[in-house]
Amino acid sequence: MTHSFKLTLLTLGFVLISGIANAQGKIGYVQSDRIRAEYEEFKDAESQLQTEYQKVQVEYRVMLTRLDSLNQAFEAQRLMSSPEWRREKEQEIKDTERMIQVFQAQKIGPQGELYSRQAQLEFDILTKVKRAVDKVAAVQEFDYIIDGSVALLYGNPKHDLTDDVLAELRKYSLPESSDSQ
């Protein structure tokens, strides 16, 4: 890049930034990491996912124990057994290994049940958070609300809307949870 081209880009950048800064838009921010830590539905979802993951881990360990037992029995009796018995046990071991691989893919793989469950829970909660942010923005007439947890180096605390968003979330989470019971 030539020096004059760089200077032109830099000047254009300053003009755009100053135009945005001088615009009459009202900007606020929320701390999404604080919402995640303090909003009960996030905590409940994490707890629920942890419980489901632990159940899957127990099932997985049982399968591995069975595979280990099959391997040990095969090794202990291999030399004294008929070729048919060995083929049968080798096939049983292969089938068990395949079953474990399928279980892993179905439960914890990228297309697995736990991954899908986590994605759905997060989507549902983030939809509520977005709705709360939209409502706070509309009521308080903010033009922009940014996520202060991601890239905010400094924010005037009077523009921090995290408490307002949490209050809004808590307002409409209670009726929804009683409707689903």
C-alpha cells in the first residue's frame, strides 16, 4: 500500500468514527457474562446438562467395563478354546466396540443428543435475553446496546443496563415457568 492510500484510509476511518460518535444515537451496554452467572435459567440449564452428562458417563463406563471383561475372558481362554469359540468371542468384542462408538456418536458427538440439547437450551435462553434487551432498549430509548463482556474496554456505569435486563428477565420468567407445569 502506498503512503497516500494509507493516509486516505486512516482519514476516512477517523471521519466515520467521529460521525458515529457525533450521531445522536444513545448507546448502552450489558455484561453478558454477568447475566449468564446471575440469571437462574442459565444456572438451571447448566445443572441439567451436567446431570445428563453424568448419566451418559455412567452408561459409557458400564459399556467399557463390559468390553474389558470380554477382552480379559477372551485372553484367558483363547489358547484352550476352539477356533469357533474364538471367532464368536472376537465378533462379540467387535460388536461391543462398535456399539460403544455408536453410543458416543449418538450421545456426545457433534451431532449427538447432549450437544443438541445444549444448543436448544442456549437458544431458548438467549431468545429470552434478546427479548429482554429489546424491551429495555425500547423503554429507555437506546439506539444501540452492545455486549460489554466481549470488547468493552471502558463503559460509563450509568450506561450499564445489565441490572435492567436481569430485572426484565426475572419479570417474565416466573409466569412462563408456572405455565409449563
